[in-house]
Amino acid sequence: MSLESIRWTGESLQLLDQRMLPAAERWLTLRSSAAVAAAITDMVVRGAPAIAITAAYGLALAVAAGEDRAAAAARLLAARPTAVNLRWAIERLAAIPDDAVAAEAVEIHREDRDINRRLGDAGAGLLSGGVLTICNTGALATGGWGTALGIVRSAIAAGRRVHVYALETRPYLQGARLTAYECVADGIPATLLTDSMAGALLATGRVSAAVVGCDRVAANGDTANKIGTYSLAVLCRHHGVPLYVAMPTSTLDLRCPTGAEIPIEQRPAEEVRGFGSSQTAPSLIDTWNPAFDVTPADLIAGWVTEHGMWQPSASVG
Ligand code: MRU
């Protein structure tokens, strides 16, 4: 099946509201770049490649409405700070004349689906048996197929026996709500566990590899991804399990020499003080809620791109 979360009608942008999943499949129609920027900030759409595609369509709406293009681009750029794909898309469109922006956004969307297929096929041979993953890196997080979950899809399509262990991904629950949703929808064998269970699962020997996505990879290979990825990488190293990063080359930021330069988004306290809509902690307790962490390059077994394996300091493209 081809799960999708982004549709362009030529005059408006339709987004599957990922905040509502899996309880409801509700589509929103957006007609202005300001609404698109707000949808990215509010997590209607999330996942680095999906954010980039959405921002590209947002700029197309701005041009069609005769808005100040630079102001619209700046607003879209500020919508979420960590995923460098957003900047990549806005910079790619900067060179495109007004009357071709919408077509270029459609092309970015089409290319992303193609990139994910190639990336998935490039990594498929790395997976067999139990595969641990975090967050959602599937069709919902991209133009289709997915990156880390795309490798799983490609491995299964190639006849490999893979069983996904999906971490729930506290606090926003992208693993529980979205990866579990995709696995159930597509018949991918999968088991859901809470983040704190990862070490115990690894100790059973049931996991042969971990595969994760990324929001920004620095030139030295340090990798920003969903909060909890660093802990997972440390646990994997302890248990001798390789952790691979699925990295479309639009997520590589050679302007960041190391992970220390990657901006990390801080999210609202309510996500930590509660769980879904219920409050689980006192409203006055201080919180710390980074949306992403940085995994040092030496904990990563390999970066899979649409061009094959990447090595830090090598040029890509
Ligand atoms: O906060 P999110 O849901 O946008 O975080 C998403 C991730 O961390 C993904 O792993 C990353 O964007 C890659 S998605 C193919």
C-alpha cells in the first residue's frame, strides 16, 4: 500500500493531521504559507523530509499569493530549527523563478519518494531478524516509503525476515502512534515497547541491528535525531549491536563541522508533565524537553544514503 501524508492540488496543500493518528485520519487544507509554517511548528506534519516537502509547497503558496517571497521563506525556515532538510528545500527554491516554484516543489516531492526507494534498497542487506527503531521514519515522515522504515520495507520486499521493535518515543509518541500505525497498516511484523525497555530487549539477544533516521548529520558524522537515539546508541554499543543511520543526502549539513553546532529544538513543558491529554506531573515542576539529541559518530556503524554508504568527511552527491 502507498501511505501518504502530503497532497498538492495545484491551489492548496492537503496534510494528513499526524497529531490525530492513530485515532482519526483527518486531512487539513492549507492555502497560505503562514498556515503551512504553523502546521510544521504544530507537528501536523513532522519528519525531516516531510517538513522539507511541506515547506516547498508553502513557498509555492506564497508565490501564488504574491506574498513577499523572502519573508515567507524566512517564516518557513524558522518553523522548526533542527531538520536541515527544511533549509535545503528553501535554498533549492531560492534560485527558481516565481512561475516555476510550484513545479519545483512537486519535483522535490517526487524525488523524495525515489530517494527513499533507493536508500531503502541500499540498506536492505544490513537487516535481518530483530530490528530496533525509534520515532517514525516511514511514509508519514517523508514523501513515501520512508528512510529507516524504508530500509525495513525494502528488506521485507527483498524476502528478508525482519521483525521491527518500535520504541514508543516518549514524549511525543511518534513510535507508538505513527510507526505502529504504519506497521499495522502495511502488515510489517512489529512489536511496540516503551523507551525504557530497550536495554532489556537488547539483553535478550533478539535484536541484530538498530536503524534510525536523522534530522541533521554534521560533517564529522555526529547525528541529530529524535531524543532517545543517543541512549539507544550507547545501549547498542554495550550489546555489540550495530546502529545504522538512514540519511538522505539532504540531511547532511557540511556547514556543521560537528554535532556541537547543530541547533536543538526545545519543546513545551506540557509534553513532559503529561502523557497525551492527561497530566502526570505537578504543573509547577521544571522540565527539560529537547526534541532531539546528538549521537557521536563513533557510536554509529554506518550511514545509508540513496547513493550507498557514506563516510564522514567524504563528499556526497
Ligand atoms: O520530531 P519529529 O517527529 O519531526 O522527529 C522526527 C525524527 O526524529 C526522524 O527520525 C527524522 O526526522 C527522520 S524522518 C525520515
